[in-house]
Amino acid sequence: MKRTFCGRNISSSHSLRSVLPEIVERKRSPSPIRIWVIPVASGEEAYSIAMYLLEEWPDISRWDVELVASDIDTDRLAQARGGWYSARSVQYVPPQWLEKYFEPVGAGYQICETLRQSVEFTRVNLLDPREAGDYRGFDVIFCRNLLIYFADRSRRLAAETLYDALKPGGYVYLGHAESMSRISPLFRVRRFPEAIVYQRPWEGQEE
């Protein structure tokens, strides 16, 4: 299914509203806030998050943010890096965002170069411990609509990989049809107005 900058992607970026204050509150150093998006699909979710942070997060001027977007599919990564989308794909982008962050190219629009460079695109196999082991220290992970395609054993392995990739207290977002509670006991369920989120507990914290 082809993804677009639809309400789902814009809403997923807005769901950061509830967790960002908690992340900032526990930061004890000027280390950057690190966000990982996997799978990258065509890049819409990663770019939506970048635009949301720039436009609607009041503290963006006070914090550095590292945004990493990964996939196992190199063709998808190339498409995401290019940042070109059809006019239909961007029909739900707020007009002011479209004007500021997109440039008309051919029959569609391309994400401006500055925004494209703000996202680091990488290839990784989430189920390969040798590759996934390089991904550590994230405050937030968006892993939507990927685990539903895995068998039970692979889902558990992926959940352990996501857990290891998070800082203690970090959060993982899954798709609406996915439930970490049915996959792994490692995470604490957090219910916010915008979304249900799964948190890696602090050491000694009850799940």
C-alpha cells in the first residue's frame, strides 16, 4: 500500500506532544534527543516528524534532535532520500508546511534540501543482531505496522531489539493494530491522549 502524508502520518508526529516533556525533564546533559523511525517506507513519517518538531514544538530551539530513519529495502531508502511525492500524496499536508518545506518538481513536490539533510537514512535488518546492535541510545522509536508481518518468534526478537535500542525510560510507538503487550513483557504500557505508547522501564521500576 502506497503511503502518503495523510492524517495518520501527521497525527503520529503530533503524538510526540505528550512524551517530549518527559524526555526533556529527565535530560541531565545537553545530549541530543534521538528519534528512530523504522521502517522508513517512502520517508513520509520521518519528514512529518521533522516538520512537526520545527513548527509546533516550542523547545526545538533549545535542543538538538537526531532523526534516523531505517529500512531493509534499499529502493525504499533511495526513494525516501529523494523526497519526491505526487500531488495526491501531499494533499493533506498543512498549506503552510507545503509552502515552506516542499518545492514543486514535475507533477509533484520534493522535500526541500535542508529538511532532507535533517534525516539520516540507514539500512538495517531489525532481526539481525549484528546490524541492529549498532542502534542504541534512542529516546523514541516509531515502528509502525512492521511487527504484524513477523511470525511470533521474530516479533519477540524484534521487541528485544527495540528494547535494547531505547534508553531507559524511552518510548516505542507501534501501529494501531499492534500491541506490544501481546508480544513481550519488557515494556510498560503508557496511555496518552494521542496514543498508546510502550515505555522501557527505568531500572528497578515496576512494569
